[in-house]
Amino acid sequence: MTQSTTALAPGAVIGIMGGGQLGRMSAVAAAKLGFKVHVFTQNVTDPAVEVAHAVTLAPYDSPEALESFARAVDVVTFEFENITADALDLLARHCPVRPSGRVLRTSQDRLEEKTFLASIGIPLAPWHPVTARADLQTAMDTLGLPLILKTAQEGYDGKGQRRVHHPDDLNTAFDELAPHPLVAEGMVDFACELSVMVIRGVDGTIRCFDTVQNRHWHGILDMTLAPAPVMEETARKAQELACRVAEAFDLVGIMGVEMFLDHTGALLVNEVAPRPHNSGHWTMNACPQDQFDMHIRAVAGLPLPQATRHADAVMKNLVGPEDMALWPEILKTPGHIPHLYGKADARPGRKMGHVNVLFPFGALPGEFGVQDALGALATKTAAPADMEAID
């Protein structure tokens, strides 16, 4: 279907593929703009279900359910990548899909994503495709050791990857991750991880939120600092890279662009996520329009205001039973702004919500000030080495 630049009117229905917390917060943002939301999910207990106007409960690959869903909405977006691009292509025969199936198809596969980004001149960490065991030696010769072996698809928050320090471990890592196509990545001695949320409208207008710094714990995003405590030129270059990626994808909607800042000051793009992103949750309290507002505006064809912030912020994820045990303390702590996702079972590694803490514009404190503001949330207990994130 040809993309229309006509803005949706209040009362129009936005379809969201996926029922997780990103869909939930997108649905709330849509309601504030006068839209109804129809969620397509496989699980009746998903967080977005309880805030949706309508729900389709069906397998994500059911042609009948997808066609019925497409006829019931005015536009479709998605809140996670564990759906097929073919499903989006089917939906696109009946209504606009934003972002497109092409964007999803590329971002779902690390090999395709890296090939695409390299083709448009985006700087990347060293990498090598591993589609067969015979590629392991070439990858090691090219990248050296240590290296990280990752599945090309379905890996996130530390899943689907193995760190290899010794040549004897290469075959073991390959066997653990096979039979999926793999990608080997060279280790980057980076100073920090940065990310940028970039939004592009149907008319080509592009907006970027401020560059932020991300900190991880056992492969899971733990904390985001906004703005990133880096040089202004570095922050600006990160935004420029994000804009280049969005333009090349012909993006309509929002995209998170993650990148490493190495010790020479170079930026290397790590991966992209064409949807609202955990590292953008700080915008919910520090910006006039947050990432979900901006995404819905883009998807609905509405004008995009500047992505400004009125405060500095720290976003702290609430993960698993350990963090949720601090809930009474969180509620008592001045300045803590909690956001829960409506999940009943706080399993280890599961993202249950997040807390935002605001500071005056331009006054993000240093490390001790951040830890002091987080209070009880500043201390992490030890986690099992094999703990992985659970949606």
C-alpha cells in the first residue's frame, strides 16, 4: 500500500503488533492524542491488553487473524521484533505499516543489519559472518581474540551470544549457538555505550532526543543518564549518525540507535531497534513529548515538534524480584517517579518497570550524586552468571 501523508483524525484506530510494556506505553500515548488502540498479541496477560480499546488474540503468523486485524485499524506499528516481516508485508496490503516490513527485516538479522549499515558508510565495530564452521578460523584470523559470537537473529539483552577467549572454545561456542547463522564481532575497548532515539515523520521530518549514556548489568540495561556526560561534539555526532540511519531506512516512526564510544573518541554503531526503546524511557518525565508521544505522532502522520527536554534525568530499570522488593522504599523516596508495566510475576531477569529521577536542566550530578539520588536502588545484589533478560 502506498504511504499516505494524510494525518489520522482523532478516533482513528492504531494497530500495535505485540502486547508488551512498549505497546502498553504506546497505547497510553495514543489515547492522549485521541486515538484508539487495537493490540494484536498471543497472550491475554500481556501488559498492553489491559489498556487497549480492542485486542486480537491469535498467533502472530495467522493469515486470517492478520487480515482481520488489518481491516479493523487505520495504521499498524509494532512494539517488538519477534514477529515476522512477512506478517507486516501481509498487513501492508490493507493498511499503512510504520515502520515498514523492510526496516524490520533488516534489523532482525545482525548480518543484514551490519551489511546495510556498512553500505551507507556507518562506522561499525569489526565483524565477520559465520555461516558455517569453516568460517570460524577466518573470523579469528580477522578479528583476533577475544571475540563475541552471536546468533544473527533473536538475540537481545545478552541472549544468543558467547564470548570466546581461547581458540579451543570457538567450536564449543559454535555448537552451543548453531544451527543459526552467526556473526563474530571483535571486542571493542569502549569508554561507554551511547544511544539516540530518532523519529522520522511521513513527510521526512526528523527529530532526535538528546544523546544518552547506557549502563548494563549482566547484559541487561540497568541505567540511562540523560544527557550523556560526553563532549558536546560527540553527542552531536551521535545524533547525526542516528539521522543518517533513519534517512537510509526511509523510517516512519521511532528508532533506537545504540553505539559505542571508544577511547579515541570514535563512535561505532552497535545495533538499531525500530521501535520505542528502554533507553528512551527517561523522556517520559523529562520531555514535553516523550518517545511514545513522538512515535505515535509519526505513525499517525501528525506534525513532529522538536524533541526537547526540560530536565536532566536518570532512568533506573526495575528488574526481577530483587528490585521489586524495594517497591515500598521507592514509593517513600522523594523524587522517584515509578512506572510499572503491569506484570504479575517478578521472575529473575524480568523487566518489571522503571524509575525516573529528574534534576534541573544542565545539572546532572556526577557518580556520587546519581547514586545518592537513587537511594536503595543504587545497590545491586549479585546475579547468577547465566541470568538473561525476560520480557
